[in-house]
Amino acid sequence: MRKEFLFGKKWFFENFIPGEKSLYTWCTAFQKKIYSGKSKFQKIEIFDTEKFGRILTLDGFTQLSTKHEFIYHEMLVHPAFFYNSNPKKVLIIGGGDGGVLREVVKHKSVEEIIMADIDKKVINISKKYFPSVSDRSFQDKRLKLFIVDALNFVKKYKDYFDVVINDLTDPGGCSYDLWSRKFYSDISRALKKDGVAIFQTAYLNEIFAKKNRNKIKNVFRYFKIHKAHVSCFPFDEHSFSVVSKTIDFNKINYKKIERKYKKLQIKTKYYSPEIHFASAVLPKYLKDIL
């Protein structure tokens, strides 16, 4: 029986369905609920925990923890940027907490950053309660922020972006329609011929994640999975799917990534040329499954 108060502590529980008939629950003790409220689109809660630091949840699902968010955000940005030779125009879809934006602004070649997020309240709440996540990146002069539904917004662009970063909540609520082959086709249309897109594609072994990675594969010629363990997402390793219409990722070698990393002198805590390649290595059983 689930209890919100156990062993003298308060607990946050998260339930989700990784498979068609399976149910997974994890929980963490929290010291204090910092915020609880609703936007037009979703319920927003913030907890202070000992193990994960401060965590943000939307509709009961964990979005980030201050102790581990750098792993997720660095892996959702830098692989795409290092596959692209000279990214100048960038689109961020979602990403209201500002973590992806923080990593994007580190790249000095970027001239324009367009960010499309449907929920202004998540952005404002994140600025207030998670200032270290965005780290003042919302003040960057290259940013153009649009509070819109990305579903129709992306259709305005053709052959425009060098990099597209898809940082959505898992399918449900206001993000459900953005996990579709039609939306992936619109992203392909918005990308330049030699552009790169990267998607957060949830856990490696979730049923819906597998299905959506297959949808992405069917739209783009080149596809590659990178993975990382993010402790506040405890079910499995998290996957990041990189795609392009013309860039064969397997032809980009370690020395090329290393040279670019040293030249740009970008400060990262998790991502490195070694991690870039190690994160794309899958054991045989996963290759067979995926």
C-alpha cells in the first residue's frame, strides 16, 4: 500500500507504464514541497530532496533534478552541435526550464536561437526556483522566445535551421501530438540539407519510446542513438536520438570531434569527445532489441 508519509519522512511517488502491461513506480523522500500550482496546460510541483537536490515535476512526472540535470541537458545538445560543422541557426522545441538553452548559448558560432514553448508559466517558475539551470541564458541577445504550440509553429520554416533540439515531456497532455511522424516530417522540412536534429526519446526500453524512434528513423536517412544514465530517471538509461538528411554520423571520427572540442573550449561537466563515442556504443542485446 502506497503511503505519502513513511519512516518519518514525506515521499514523492511517480508511476508510469514502460510496457503495454507493466507498471513501474519509484519514489524519493523529500524535505519540503517548494511549489505546487497549475498552468493552463499542466500541474507544476517542486520538491527539495536530499538525494536529487531540487526536482521539478509536471503532471506527476519528474523533469529534472538539480544534481543531475547537466547530464541530460549536455547530452541533448552537444552531440548534435559536434556533428554539425558550423551551426548558426538553432530551434529549441520545449525546454522551458532553460537547461538546453544554457548549453546552446555556449556555442559562439550560433547567431540566432528560436525557442518555442507552449507553457510560459513553466519558464517563469523555472527562472524563479531553478536559476542555476538556465544560468541567465534567457537574457542572451540571440534568443527569440515564442510562447506557442510548436505543432504549427515549425511549419513556418523551410531549410532554415542548422540544429533542431526537441526537448519535450513524454507523450501525453500538451506534448502528445508532437510525438508523431507528421511532426518529425515538419522538423525535417525546417532543417537545412546538412542540418542535425536531436530528440529526447525517453528510456531505451519503453514501448512508446521504441515506437517513436522507429517513426523518426522512417523520416530521416541517418539516425544514431546516444545514451546516458540520469539518476532521477531510474528505470533505464535515457536515449537521445540524433538524425540528419545528409550527414553520416558513422563517418565522423574521434579526432575530428576532439579537435573541435579543444578549439571551442566549451565548458562541460559530463560531455566530452570520449563520452560522445562511448554513449553511442550499445551492447549486443540492446542492438537486437532496438
